Amino acid sequence: MQSKRIAFIGAHSSGKDTLSHYAFAYLKKKKHSCYYITEIAEKALMRHMKLNSTKGQLFLLGYQMKAEMEAAAWNKREFIICNRGVIDSVPYSSRLGANIQYRIREIVRQYVALAPYSLIILLRPYSTIENDGLRDLDKKDQFNIDAEFIRILHEDKLQYKELNAPTKEKRERQLRRILHDIM
């Protein structure tokens, strides 16, 4: 059985944690076998890495690739749910300059060409950012990262579905329709 890999991507505070967990629970409830790949950023922070550094971004990219390849190699689950995907490294690397972003983007292009996602779900920013003490509260930065995602997805001709409803409940409804099509 070939696993279907679903990547939840988007700017910070767009609902990736909540909706990727929701997708996992929803598919399990529908009796599908699933594997969940959690966000990798916590692993980098535990190693005292700065996420907005070249070293931090390369760590995140490499660890994400490793986690996805291991899950796919096991090939025992119908769905692999990725809270973030390798694509996430590209917009965030824009903060590091064009040369670093170009190099990271080339790695991501090669990876996605060799191991395409079955489904990419782009979560668009909510109108407000929840202050949980961890996330960046700069809306301008969030929208810049969101614009980078859209630019990259279009330039690389990657097919994706967009969740853009204004509330979590409405996004869950959008997500159920999308998942129904892939089941």
C-alpha cells in the first residue's frame, strides 16, 4: 500500500496544529490508518537553535525530510499527516537572503519531485494572531510569509487546496470536504 502524504503548510498562527490534528482524528474516526508527523520546530528549539538562522532552517528541512521518508518507508499507514512539510522551509528562508532561499528551494524542489505530496493544504492567516507567548505577533511578517507560500506554490506549479474560512469551525468544514475527496 502506498501511503498518501498530506502536508499542512502556511504562515505561523494559521491553524496548522489544530487542523492537522483534526484531519488525523477525522480520518481515524472514518477507520483509516494514519501516521502523524508533528511540527519539527520544537526539536530545534530544544537544541537551542535559532529558527531564523541558516543552521536552524537546514535542521528543520533535514529533520522534516527524514521524518517523512521514514514514515513513507514503513508504508504501513494509508495516510501520513504532516504538520508542516518540507515546503515550509522555503518561505521562512526568505528572511535569510536570496542566496540561502534559492539553495533551500532547490533542495525542496528535488525532494518534492522525487516524493510528491498526495495533497498540500495551505492555511491562510486568520485576521488575528493568538498570543500564546510563543508565536510572532507581527501581522505584516505573517502576511509576507503567506505571500511567499503562494508565490512558491504557483511558480513551482504545485497543486494545493486552500483553507481560508474566518473561523476554525468553518475551516474544519472545508477540510472535511477536501478529505472526503481523497479518501
